[in-house]
Amino acid sequence: MLNYQNLFEIELKKLINEEIDRLKENLSNGLSTVDYADYRHQVGKIIALRTVLERCDEVQSILSEK
């Protein structure tokens, strides 16, 4: 049975993955970058969002050990 926290985490991860996909699509189409600095900024956003997903998994494993 899923509780509120589990549902929240699942939906948050879905939204984060959707945002990563959107940013990747913009990068591949060249829609969001006008120069190299913008490109680096967009790539940095993707890296940060992936880091958040990794931290969520780390927190889950820490909580499951308790």
C-alpha cells in the first residue's frame, strides 16, 4: 500500500524525468541555446536534476536500512 510520501516521491520523479526530457529535446533541436554559455547552462540543469534523482534513491536506501 502506497502512502502519501511514496506517492509524492513517485510523482516528483515523474515530473523531474519529464523536465529532463524537455531540456534534452530543446538541446537537440537547438531551441534553447544561442551560444555556448546557454548550452552549458542547460546541460547543468540536466545534471542537477539527475543528481536530485540519485539523491532520492540514496535517501530511500538509507530509510530502508533503519
